[in-house]
Amino acid sequence: MSRLAGGKTPSGVLQYLQGISFPAKKDDIVHAARTNGAPNDVVAALSALPRTDFNSAEELVELYPQLP
């Protein structure tokens, strides 16, 4: 299992994206995370992702900051 920044798991991050269907824009992903009560570190990490469009949840998780 991947170890994401902040000790998050992929499923832990994706739980904040309820209501999002892919493909999706980064702005919509960040908005959904805020609406679904994501903690500030998750919102910040999503906001900092290097792309503006995501074709799948898996693609998003691949780009989410990883722990070393």
C-alpha cells in the first residue's frame, strides 16, 4: 500500500472526493475535498498537484505527494 504525505492512504484521500466523477478538473477535486470535510493538509496537497486535469482516481493518487 502506498504511503502518502501526512500518513494518508489512497483510500483515505479518496474518501474526501465523494461526488467527483472522472475525468475531473483539479478545481473541482479541491472543491469536493473542502465540501466533504478534508483536513487542510489534504486540501493543500490536492491544490499543489502538478496537473489541472485527471482521468482517474488512480492517476490522482499517483501524483499525490508520497512519503520517502
